[in-house]
Amino acid sequence: MLMLSCEPSTLRVLVVDDHELTRLTLKLAFSAQENLQVVGLASNGQEAVEMVKRYKPDVIVLDLHMPVMDGWRASGYIKAIAPNTQIIAYSSVEDNKSQETRELASLDAFCKKETPTGELIALVRKLGQSPSNDW
């Protein structure tokens, strides 16, 4: 028997930032929202790629400038293994370097860190309504 639910499904969110305070603040903000679940916190792109395999997030809030592996490189790896995962580039600076601009195709949205929290949450929800992952 097929059961359909009118309840919105919970969006699985991965937060990736090299600053612990940013990670924890975003976790608190998202966790306080109905139908948003933070499934992991990563401090660099390499950790993010591993967590995508393990936790299968719907949306990733991804800092672009981090040690070990930056968000630009990580986004390409993530899209290769989870093409339907939506990635929000979350950065305090906008880069217009040619290589990074070409790689923008791996990102689904850009959000400056100065953006009000409510707008970031709305963006996560909007992107999370995209087709679900084919895991």
C-alpha cells in the first residue's frame, strides 16, 4: 500500500565552515527550525565530501575559503557523487577569479555571510524543495 503524507519532509543540512563559531551558530539557527535537521558539521572540504557520502544531505551550506580543501574544489567532488545535493556557497568575499567562476557550475546559490539568518534559512528551504537525491 502506498502512503502519501501531506507533512513536509525534513531537510537534511550539512554545515561546512572552518570557523567553529560559525558552524555552531548555523547549527543552532537551523536546528531551531521546523523540518530542518543538521546532519553534520565539517571544518573543511575534505571532511564535507566524506560526510556527504555518510549522511546524504539535501542542502549544504559551504564556506569557500577553508584549509585542507576549499569549498570550490569540494563542490565539484560533491556534485560528482551526489549531483542532486544543493550547495550554497557561503562566503564573506565574492571572488571573480576566472577559474573559480568556471567552477561556479558546481554551486547552486551564493550567500554572503552578512546575509540575515532568516534569508539564509529561506534559501536553504527553497533549494531543499528541488528534486530529492537519487541515493
